Amino acid sequence: MVATLVRKGKVREVYDIGDQFLMVASDRISAFDWVLPTNIQDKGRVLTQISRFWFDHFSEFPNHLISTDVTGIELPEGLTADECAGRSMVVKKCEVVPIECVVRGYLVGSGWKDYQNTGSVCGISLPDDLQNCSQLAEPIFTPATKADEGHDENISFEQMIDVIGRETAETLRDRSLEIYQRGAAYAKEKGIILADTKFEFGWHDGQLLLIDEVLTPDSSRFWPADEYEPGRNQRSFDKQFVREYLETTQWDKNSEPPELPEEIVNNTRQKYVEAFERLTGETFGW
């Protein structure tokens, strides 16, 4: 059958190809709820290949990936096999659980802002003496509602139970924490701190599957371990580099965002590729 566009997200297009979906990751990059007008070359391939690595690494956790090979698939109009190579996943059709499963091992971002205001994160009380980017004694699970546009909204675990039921909520919490902790331990061996991340899950034939992307620079915060110092912002392998650049411009975040300078584009690409090569031990050759 001809591939039919099902969903166009900030980064990915999802196509119906019969009894499966085809997910194609673009080189688009978003910040402050805007898709920026400048692409980051190879970003989609980096995200796809990192996810492919983690799906293989965590093979005991059922996931939606069938193949990253699009050979023989009738591709969407306007897309060639070369364009799709390295940035595409053929996946099982799943009913997406409407919850972002967020795990935080460090106090940063919206969690840090929440802590400054309330002394807690998503209703979870924390010690009084923490700093920006402090490591938490134990990782915490802080779910959020999924939003197609704008910000996801942090919710409590009890609110999550109200949405999807206790059994499913507890399963997703426990699975998310285990994957994060194991991923963080692995990343640490590679000189990378996995500060926080978010997972998505979906139902397929009565089974909960790990879906979308896994432990990538778009869904996680990665920091160089040898430069880590609490009390300040950290250098990162994710798009925080782009956010920090945009904060230095006159952009008001309410109008169309500016183009990114070539230097920012090249440095951002380098950060994504470095994350891939450190984590996987492979050379990025796409």
C-alpha cells in the first residue's frame, strides 16, 4: 500500500504502511515550543541510531521496533531510500499511553524551578539543601501528560493512576525507573551523566511496549561526567546548547524564531554525533 501520513510531529513523521508504521526522523530541531527554521544535519539519523542501539541493549523490555531497514517498503511520495536510510524505523502499531514517563536523577530544568518554588518536584518532597543540577539520592518518577503542541504538563503519580489505572501506572513507573537506572549506569561507564529522560509506551496485542525514541539527546539530558559540578548549568550533548544561544538573541519566543548561525549548527551536530559515538562505541558513518 501507499504510505499514508498519520502524524507529523516536531521531529518525526509517522506513516501507515499497512499493519505497521514507518517512522522517519527529520533533521528539524525545536526549542521553546517552536520548530526552528534551521535544520541540524544528520540529527534524525543520530536519534534513530541511538534509539536502535538502546532497543537492542534493553532487548528484554518489549519494544515496538521491527527493523531499521526500509528495503522493499513503498516509501512516502517525495522520499527516496537514500533520504530514509539511517533515519527510519519500521515499528509495530501501538495504542499510545497518554503519559510521558519522566525519570529524574538530577535536579535541573523544570524540576529545579519547581523545587525552588515548593521544595518538591511534582509533589515529591526533597531535602532542603539541594542546588541546581544536584544529584538526587534516588531517581524519581515524575509523569506528565502528553501534549501535541506546547508544554507537557507535570502531574502527580495519583493523577497518572486516574488517567490509566493503578496497575498500568505502577508497571510503567517501575519499568521506567529500571531502564533509566541501567541506562545511567551504562552511560557513566562511557563518561556521560544521564541527568534525566522521558519514555513513551504503547499497547500492542495486550502488551505494553517501549516506543518512540529511547535515551537520545532529544529525550534526555546528557552531561560530560568529567566536567560535572553542581550549582551551575552543565555543558550538554543535547539541544540545550541551542536553547542557550537563543537566550542571547533578541527573540521574544512569541514570534517566528531566527535562523541559527552556521557555527551553532555545526557545533550542535558535533554534540549529537559525539553522544552517539560515546554511547554506542560506533563511528558515525551516515
